[in-house]
Amino acid sequence: MYIIFFGVGVGFVLISFFLDAVIDIDSGPISLFQPKLIAAFLVVSGAVGIVLSNRFDGVFSGPIILVISVFGGLAIAAIINRLVVIPLRRAENTSAFDKQATIGTWAKVISPIPLGGYGKISYSISGSTVTSPAKSEDGGEIKNGENVAIVYIEGSTYFVKREQVPN
């Protein structure tokens, strides 16, 4: 019986490495095949199988022990998925934003932009204050503390123009 549990465990570990390294699935109906959930299933089903085999060998037959240990492993993996994996996935990258969404946003020059050169701007988006390299759209000089509008973005450089902040 130990050989069966060990063989199933090795098989699932190999499958989980393959799925994580090659396919890297993280969502959808196949997300239950994540290595962390497979590992939890293996640990619990193996432990339950070994405990039942040692304690209740005469009471339960091998197939019944196997079924009980598999259901125990599935139950714990489902609980971990529901209470740990899904909330962590939802919390990932909640502060990320699309750079193109900043076009038209008002910003403040925090490092002067010299004639034809680069400076730095600061702006707020999604509740966060962000600083970025900036260049004047017309190549002119913009002094520290002036308000500007983001016109377009090339690479990581924000092109800005001097504007009056509307009242």
C-alpha cells in the first residue's frame, strides 16, 4: 500500500512541475492543477492514507483507505484554494495602472525640465502618487513647480505641455 501512495505522490509531483514550468496555468477551470494545490493534496492524502493503513488496517480494505485519503486530500486542497489562493490572486497588482490612461492628467514638475532636456514630473492616479521622467512637448524649458498636462508617452518618457490648471 505504501508503494501505491508513494507512486501516486511522485506522479503528481512530476505533473505539477510540468504544469507550472511549461504551461503555467493560473486561472480558469484548470487552475486546480496548480503545484501548490497538488502539493497540499499529496501531503494530506498521503498522511491520511498512512494513518488509516496503520490504525485501521483490519477494519478498512486498501481501496476504501485510498478513497478516503483521496477525498481528504481534495477537501483540504479545495479549502486552501478558496481561503488562500483565490484571495491572494485577487490582491495581486491592484495598484497597477495603464500608462496610456495618464494622458490628459495634470502633473507637477518636481525636477526642472531644461531646454531640450529631461526632468521629472509627479502626478496622482488610482490613489497613488507617481513620478516619471518627462520632456517638454515643444522642447522648451519648464521650471520646477509648474503645472503641466501629460500629452503623450514614448517608452518611459512622458511628454508634457505647460498649462494653466482649470478652476
